[in-house]
Amino acid sequence: MVLKNFIVFEGIDGSGTTTQIKLLEKSNPQRFFSTAEPTDLPTGRFLRKMLKGEFKADEKTNSYLFAADRCEHIYGKDGIISKINEGKTVISDRYLFSSLAYQASGGARDTAVLVNSTFPLPEYLFYFKINPEISLSRVEKRNGSKEIYETLEKQKKIAEEYEKVITQYENDKSCQMKIIRIDAAKTIDEISQEIQAILK
């Protein structure tokens, strides 16, 4: 199932998804509503503690935790479907594709596929592809400590898993989701113009 007026931006850490979502929302705040995963809900705040390394969980456990946060993000009060019903086009920074890539990189591919199998797909998926060395250099320029996945070795594995996930959807002739690959090494303005031209 494809959810109309739902757009997802995906990519490894530092690929520029957050920057582009802010620019897109700013371009037409009446039309666009931005959100992100993990969410700001209690489920998402708990996940952010794990991402900061405050506690460690098996990747299978993480798959279930992310899926629980995602379920509330989609179906909960003021969630994605609620905003779409209000007439908004919702853009999410990360969605189920992140789980399929990140949890698979830690050995929990089957669990991630299972617990995410019933969620609707977005109308548009923008995949920001970038060399992990470049993206991680961007992450290191930010203020604050790095999260548990933000090492070069892990980002390389995650990038490989993203490629598998995106290619699988591209090769699925029954999939009605529109997939757009973005060269995330381009300038911010070039990427912004490309996205806005597609969404017009």
C-alpha cells in the first residue's frame, strides 16, 4: 500500500536529508509538514538514548523498538495519517527503510523485514546516496557527541544495506512507490532545486 502525500528522505548519517527537508518545508509551509524518526514521542526519546549509547540492545530488539515508534508515528494522534487527512503533504526524515538498512547491518535483517512488513509505503522515496567518508566528515563537524552507528566501518555497512534495500524496491514491478536517487555530493542548492522540480 502506498500512502499518498507522504514523502520520505533516506540516507546514511550526514547525507543531507535534514537540511533538504527544512528547505522544502520552508518553500511552502502551507503545503508541507516535516517530521522525523525516531520521533519526539516517548518511544522515540527512549530510542535516542540507545542511539547515544546510554544503553545497549540487540539489533533484533532495536528492530521492534523502532517499529513501535514508527507505528505510533503513522497511526497515533497527530501522526502522519492524521496530518495527511488535514490536507498536508508529510515529509519524514527516515522511515522503515532506515530500519531495513541499519538493523540489517547489525545482523537483524529478517526481524527488520518482518516487523516493518505491514507499514504503508510513501508516495515518494528520495534516497540520498553519498560516499561514507564524505558524509562522516560532515557528521564530525557538528557539535555534540557521535551516535553509536556513526563510525566509518558501520556507515560503510549501512550504505551497502541501503543499496540492497533500494534496489529491491526498484526491481519490484508491483511497487507503486516513486524512487528518486539523489547525488548527495552535489551542492545544497542543486539538490533543493532537483527535489522541488520533481515535486511540482
